Amino acid sequence: MINLMFCGNEKAIDGMVISLLSITKHTKKPLNVFVLTMDLREIDEKYKAITKEQAQILDKIVKIKNINSKVNLVDITKYFKEEMLESKNIKTHYTPYILVRLFSDKVENLPDKILYLDCDLVIYKNIEKLYNMDITNYDYAAVIDAIGRRFIDKNYINSGVLLMNVKKMKEENAFKKCRDMVVTKKMLLPDQTALNKICKDKLYLPNIYNEQKKRQKATVIRHFSMTIKVTFFASKRKRELMKKYNTLIKFLPNIKFLNVKPWNVDGIHDLYEIHDFDDILEKYYKYKKLM
């Protein structure tokens, strides 16, 4: 089995559907998917946990290719509230759900090795080679961050794709150390920075396993993370979309930090001019009606 992990609230379901549809398109092996969620409506009414009905939709998707695949819904609300409500990073540019995977040591029956995936990924090739990599002597395997390597550290990893050695990280108490850091130290990218700082044994992967810029011929996983776009001339339509998806720095007219996700179809088609997973989007629309 290929063990996978996704984390998020009910708004992350769109991304999970697209990711799983693209994975099952290329991978026939059975998938053992852990979906970690939590209910934090006391902080924000939008922070609703993924429901059993939504998890059943994900389970239906993975079983189409292999009947032995399954989705396991895990609610970590209790653990999060015990440790994180007073965290200095409970309210950031991102939602608290970026911190959920740091509670992996609290999940019963979690496999010793698991591939964590962000919810804004599209998979273009079989992930078996990635999953089968030997990480016995590493905490995790990951790709360098396209933006962080310039502004933070040349070896700063992007945590959107993490092949985690759960057993080793538990033995080192790494998950708890990351959580402690998030509680006490204010950070721009709290979960990612903690994983960079606390875990010392990293296997650096080629960009094809977490391509954050533009899909290449060999790309296995395309990550639609925040990107920098510099432009001086653009059509009215593209200017409108850049304004819609612009984030962080808004006072530099020609430099945009864009945050377009796979389910932002107008941005994917008209701004990025990407149509290479339209077949996945067609299937996604069908499941979206069920959701």
C-alpha cells in the first residue's frame, strides 16, 4: 500500500478531490489515505471539520482504481485545543490547519512511513518511485522551496510534499518539538519553518517531486503554491485575475505574489493558461455536485 496524508477543513475538500483524482489516474497500487481534520468554529465559523459524508466521497474516488484503497478520517480537535489555542501562530496569513500534520504522533495506527501532500497539488505521473525511496536514515524527504531558497536559506525546504519517516520523527520527539516552537515563537511560515529547524536529517529531492514554478516534461507533482509574477503588460482579463489572486505585497504594481489553486479554474485557464489537467477538472465538477 501507498500511505498518504492530507490535512484540512471542509474547504480543503476541493483540493483533496483533485489531488486524489490525479493520483488514481496514474497509480494502480492501493492507497491508504489518512485525512486529518478538526473543528475550530469557536475561532472562526468557517473552520468546520471534514464530515464523514465528505470522507466517503474521497473513499469512493480511491476505490474506483483499486477496491483495496481506503480513506481514514481522523479528528484531532482535542489534541489541537490542548496545545495550540494560546499559540503565537494561531492567527496568521494561513489557517490553523497548516499545523495539523504536526500532530501526526497523536494519530493511532499511523504507518511508520507516509507521504504527506498539501491540498493544492496535481499529480502528473506515478508516485510509486517517490514513495518507495529509502528514507531509513532521514526524518523526511522534500524539495527546496522556490521562494524560501532566495529569501530565507538555500536549503529551506517546501513542506507541501513530505515523505515522512514517522517512526524516526516519533523517536526524536520531532513532532512535539515542532509544536512547542510554533506555540512560543512567532513565524511567517510556522509549520514549514519548524519542520526546517527541528528536523536535521533531510533527504533533498529533485524539483520534479514538488515543482513550484512551471510544469516540466519530467514533473511528477505540480504544486500550485504562492508564486511571484512580474509583468508590465497584461490584458484587462489578466489584470483582473492578478488583482483577484494577489496576496501579501500589494503596493508594488508590477510584482505580484499570486496564490492560484487548482480549483480556481478561471485563474488556472486564463491567467496561468494551463489546460493539461482539464480531464481531472471535468471529473472534479461531478464530485463537487455531490459535495
